Amino acid sequence: MKSTITILLGVSALLAGCGPKLAPGLVGDPMRGKIAAAQYACHSCHVVPGVPGSDVRVGRPLDELAQQRYIAGKLPNTQANLVRWIRDPQAIDPGNAMPNMGVSERDAIDISAYLLSH
Ligand code: HEC
């Protein structure tokens, strides 16, 4: 039992050490955001960093989002605006090809934390 706990602690320390690090000034859990991005299948339209085999370019690649000034050419690139975009792109740019995907607020925060930490 004790050794199981030791192993678990060791594995989680290892994961924490290797996982994406939250960039300064951001909130959320980037490791969880990476998983959420895969679950919502963002990579069915975007190149998403860390999601192997994502090579679809319906939307722009998201691997250098942190360096961009604007999100979708519409919103100044802040974490709050990125959360807005991920949750409701149709309100910001009606008729664009990214659908509203019912992303929860928490998932959107974590996904934004992940994308902006690259
Ligand atoms: C059906 C295809 C599709 C899916 C699925 C999709 N997107 Fe998009 N996304 C787009 C398109 C198309 C644009 C470009 C809109 C524009 O620039 O006006 C876009 C734009 C974006 C942008 C702005 C990119 C930039 O360079 O400014 C972000 C960020 C983004 N999407 C994140 C996501 C996330 C996160 C998910 C998963 C929750 C997701 N997208 C799912 C099609 C999609």
C-alpha cells in the first residue's frame, strides 16, 4: 500500500514536471486544457500543439497563438477574450466557420491557459 502511494506521488510529480507550464499572468490548468482541447476535437479543424497527427487547416494553426495580437482578426488577444471566442465564436463573428461547441467556462479557461502557454 505504502509503495503504491509512493509510486503515485512519483508519477504525479513526473507529470507535473513534464506538463505544460502556465505562462505568467494566466489562470487555469494547462494540462487539463490540453486534454479538453482533444476531447472537444479542436484538432478536427486546427493544428493543436501537442495533439499528434493534427494537421487540419480549416482554422489557423493554434501553436503560436500566444504571439498573435488578435484572435480571429477580431478581438485583442487576452485570455478573457480567448475564453469568449472559444465559448461563442458565432456571437463575435456571425457566420464564420467555427461552430459554437458548448464548451463550458472551466474548459474554455483551461484550453486558453494551454494555448497561451505555448
Ligand atoms: C469546424 C471547424 C472548427 C472547429 C471544430 C474549431 N474551430 Fe476554431 N476556428 C475555425 C475557423 C474556421 C476559425 C477562423 C475564424 C476566423 O478567423 O474568422 C477558427 C478560429 C479559431 C481561433 C482564432 C485563431 C486565430 O489565429 O486567430 C481560435 C483560438 C480557435 N478557433 C480555437 C478553437 C478551439 C479551442 C476549438 C475547440 C474547442 C476550436 N477552435 C474548434 C474552425 C473550427
